[in-house]
Amino acid sequence: MDSKQQQEDINIVSDDFSDITAPADFTAPEVLYNKLIDTIRGYHPSADISMIEKAYNLAYNAHKDQKRKSGEPYIIHPLCVAIILAELELDKETIVAGILHDVVEDTVLTTEQITELFSEEVALLVDGVTKLTQLNYSKDKVEIQAENLRKMFLAMAKDIRVILIKLADRLHNMRTLQYMKPEKQREKARETMDIYAPIAQRLGISKIKVELDDLSLKYLEPEVYQGLIQKIATKKSERESFIQSIVTQVKNHIHTANIEAKIDGRVKHFFSIYKKMVNQNKTLEQIYDLFAVRIVVESVKDCYAALGVIHEMYKPIPGRFKDYIAMPKANMYQSLHTTLIGPEGKPFEVQIRTYEMHRTAEYGIAAHWKYKENQDGKNTRDNEEAKLSWLRQILEWQREMSDNKEFLSLLKSDLDLFSESVYCFTPTGDVKNLPNGSTPIDFAYSIHSAVGNKMVGARVNGKLVPIEYKIQNGDRIEIITSQNSRGPSHDWLSIVKSTQAKNKINQWFKAELKEDNISRGKEMIVSYCKNKNIVLSDLLKTEFMSKAMRKYGFRDWDSVYAAVGHGGLKEGQIVNKLLEEYKKKQKKEITDEKVLETIAEVKDSRQTPVTKSKNGIVVEGIHDVAVRFSKCCSPVPGDEIIGFVTRGRGVSIHRTDCINVMNLPEEDRVRLIDAEWSVTADKGLNELYTAEIKIYANNRNGVLLDVSKIFTENKIDVTSMTVRTSKQGTATINVAFEIHGVEQLKILVGKIRNIESVLDIERTTG
């Protein structure tokens, strides 16, 4: 590699974020199509592109009248998705499905027509991606989110290429996210960071994963992102000079040692730097491996030979060497990592790997669908089963768990982007990869659930250790079991770190102690009702019980008792649901026919009768009907409101911007009826109304005290307050309180906005 080529490599790698900050250029579809074909020809010169050309022409015509938010022709999006898939060197069926991935959802074409025009394989891929496109990740609807994630992993299990297309789709959408509204940008970025980037990481596709991470950071933490750009850019020329000098020195020594290698240098990706700053609680200046040099060689033998040369050249930093070749990561990643002290005392990281390891690091599971031909010309694929143990584990959780919330909690814990790994050994020398902070209990369950359930102790490096011992890299662990063991303890759930161990322990309690849990759960419900003076016999009716079981996802009432008994469900949740159904039955019901008939009469008449409720609400058209405020959006005097005639529970009052109202099915919109505040209510003279807000703030000591002080000073009663802090350091404070009307609310919100660290405030809208 000559010096000019070295400089080109450095410039390309160190500046590869320019596309992220710049708006997407408007490129003609024909130019993009030619780029797609050139990309395919680059890795498979003899590929038959007739199917791809046919797909392009079909998609071009199907989308010809559609535009994106940016004003571009819609066809540009599927073409860019196909180019991303081609850059992963995928097979033509996947690329064709990438071109067609929106036609079934957005045009008149059907899955059957795709099958007829192309193949059943292509149609199944398009259908799978279409179903994933319809997923709804509303943070306030945990049940829906969990159910949709279940569907996603089932689609992945049928054909992993479905998620590869979806990842490419998400990557292009993130590249053009600047055309979305700010709240939509944050929503998509959060969804990408929580779900899609971790999936790309688990599948080993760093080519997509690192860009999704950086784009998510750009919209979720814009100040952090821009700060990193500015700090890294301030010494750009100095940085490039440093990297070039290191690359030149390394190249000379490696070639002197007769090792054939490709060497380049780069600054690490923004999210990678940010993650280290968060995990290690350090500033940018304190991050060791801001710079990285990558050495790619022919064989594993050359990897270790190159490592010897590097350690002879520069002084390694103790404890900063990782051998991912001997102990690969769970996503197939292999490489040698070592951090060294360079010229002028600047630390930098060196990564050494073979060309095959580099291909796996870039493409991960996607490498299995690269074009490969037998002598007879048929495409073949490697057996990917061994590479998808992670996905099989998630599918196993799906079968074992009826509780959607528990499934979602385990899944997000397993996908946690900020978690690190620790490597340890079995007595026979097998390597186990566990989350950082894992204990011998985690290790036992990683071997087999039977080993964990019978565990009574552990030896680490030949010495007995307590079960809460934190496993260190390189530990050799031996689990001591006993047939007389009574099984895991409830305390273990607070000790273990891995999602797998938590799941297995919970499953043991559910299965082994079901009878005990049923008895305990029954006693807890009886005791709860007794303390609340509730007659339980009135509630235990089949119609009430079936609705409670449906809500919490149980098939029989014993399972409900068992869930309460082992702590998976609170007794108050079940009793309150039964009570809610009981009260509905007890109320005087108004039939749907009578309600709709009355509304129709009112809307047809010229003189509309009005009913004024005790709550200060004027409702048009229905007499003697109970009026209540919806809890989903908590309207207060001064808000624009609308009524919804419920089935047997009177009229519920919503804000007109309530999500539940805006998303009403067409058949239910006939139940909407005009409503307004009475003059006295609108002025907020006497009545108090419940309002809810969410406050987003940078977490710091005293922020909660400052918020509470505002409410106290304004003599506003707070009815509830909850705080949740993300790993990124953002606190979400949910506050419910009582006020007279919207004017008082505006004054309150204005004062809270002036508090230091407060980022944003929003009202609950459903």
C-alpha cells in the first residue's frame, strides 16, 4: 500500500459520517438502478439480472404516483434498500424482495400476484416484511409492543432474510429521517436503538449496526452527538497525521516480518465512543481507544504473528488485550484486540483478524446468502442453524411465556446495547460467553437448566466461592450439584445477570411449585378482598373471570392464582379487573340501539337538545346519561373536547387530540357527539380536574425536589408521581395533579420549563 493509498483509506474511514449529517441527495431512479446493478456485478459478475430488472419495472410503475416526505419519487426508497442489500452481497431473491417490499402494503398488487410473477420464495419474503412494517411500538402500549415483537421473531425464524430486508429498510429511513417531525424522529430513533440496532448486532452485521447506532444517537442525544463531532473535528488534521504515522510504522514492521496484510486506521464510531463514556463514566479525553488500526491477514497463524510484532513495537496497556479468536463473541465476531501506547503517549487500539473474520464481522449472518455456485450452477447456502442459537432461545421463551410483559422485559434485557460480556471456561475447557456481572448461577444455567436447578455451590479456579461471586474473564468454573437440592431460591432472581438464567428460574417456580403458588395466590386474593371489604363471591362469576384471564393472557383460573402466588401478578390487579366488570354489570345499561338511534335523531333535528352534567359539561342530544372524564387524556376546562357514547357506561369526555379518539375505527366514529364546557366550568371557578403531564429532564440530584417545589408553591395537589431514568441519563417524571383549568396548567408548565435540566414537557394524550 503506497502513501497515497494510505491517505485515501484514512480519509474514507475517518470521515465516514459525512453522509449522516448531510441531507439525502435527490438522485434519479435510473442512476440508482444502475448503481444497484453495478454493485451486484461487483460480487457476482455472471448473475442473471432479468428478475431484478423485472422487479424494478414493476415497482417503478406501482409507485409512480407516490412521493416520499422529502418530495422524492417513492421508488427511490425501495431502490436504496436494494442497494444496501446488494452491498451485503445478498442473493437475488432477497434483493428482488427489497425492491418490492412496499408494493403489497402501498399499492394494488397482492402477494398472490408476486408469487405468480416471481416465485413463492420472493412472495414469502415480501409478505414477511409487510407484516413487520405494520408493527406498532407505542411505549405506552406494552402488550401490543410485546405481541408485535413475538410476530417479528416468528417471521425471522421462518426466514432470517425477512429481518435483513427490514434492517435495510430501517437504515435508509434513518438516513432520511431529517424530513420527519421532531417527535417522529425521536420515536423512530428510540425504536431503532432499542430493537433494530441490537438485532443487527446479534446477527453480527456491523456494517448496518454501527450506522443505525450513530443515526439513533444523532436524534436521541443531539447535543451529545454534535459535541462529539465538534470535539473530534477540532484536531482533525492532527488526528489524521497521527493515524497515518501509526499505519506507516505498522505497515513497515509487518512487511519486514514477511506477513502479507492490509492495514488501515480510523476513529471509532460515535455511538461506540458514547457507550464507553456512559459505561465507564469517563470524558472523551479519558477514552483509551479513540483511535483504531485494523490489520487484516491471510491466516490465524498470521494474526498471532502480527500481534507479536505490534507488542514489540509499542507498549501494551495491561488488561486491555482481548482474544476473540480463541473465544468468539456470540454473534460470530472474531478478532484480536489490544490497546497500546503510541507516539507522544497517545493510546490507540489495534484489531487483527483474517479476511474471513473481517467478512463475518461486516456481514454476520448475511454472509450465508452471498452468491455461491456449485459446478452445476445452482445457488447453495451454508447451514445457518448453528449461528442462530440466540433466535432459537427467544422462540423458546415465546413458547414458555404467556405473560407478554415478562417476555418484553426479558427481551429488552437481552438486547441491551450497553451490556458487556465476560468469558469463562468449563472444567473441560469449553468457552462460555456471559453478560458482565454474571455469577456462578448464570454459568450453571448456561450449561443446562437441570444443572442450575440442582446447584448447591461453585468452585472458581479450584477455590470455593459464594454464589454471588462476580465472574472475571478467564475464570475456570466448576458447578457443585446435589440430587437433594430443593431447587433455586427466590433470592437468585436478584443475583443473576443473564436473561436466560432469570427465565429458567422463573419457569422452575411456575412448574415445580404450581400447587403451592395456587394456594398462596388464592389466600392473597381472599385476604386482599377482606381488607378492602369486597365480597369475593360476587366477583367470581365466569363472565368476569374470563375477561380478567383474557386481559392478562391466562387460559385457566388456576394459572391466575399461580401467577399471583409467585409474584408475577399483583392480587390488586386481578381483583380490580373483576370489580370493574362487576360494576359494569350492576349499572343501568343503555342499549346500543337506543344510543345510536338517539344520536341519529339529534343529528337530524334542527333544534338540538342539550344536557348539562354535574361535571360542568354540556352534551348535545342525550338526556339522563352519566358523563365521565376519560383517564387516557384527562381533559380540563379550556381544552377542546368531544363526547364518546360508550356501551352501557354513559358518555366519556376526551380531548379532541386524544390518540384513542384519533385512532377510532370508522364503525365507532358514529358514537362521537359534540360536547363543550359550561361557562362556569370553562372559567375554572370551583371544580378541580385531574391533569397528567410527562416531564423529560437530564437526571441530576435535586431535579425532583425542584419539580415538587413548583407544585407546592402554586398550592396544587399532586395525586401521583413516578420517575423512570434511562441508561442514557434521561429522567421521565409522570405527574398527576388537580387544577381548575387549562390556563392554570399553562402557567404551571411554563414555570417547570424554567427548571435547570428540564428538556421537554408533554401532556398525556392516550
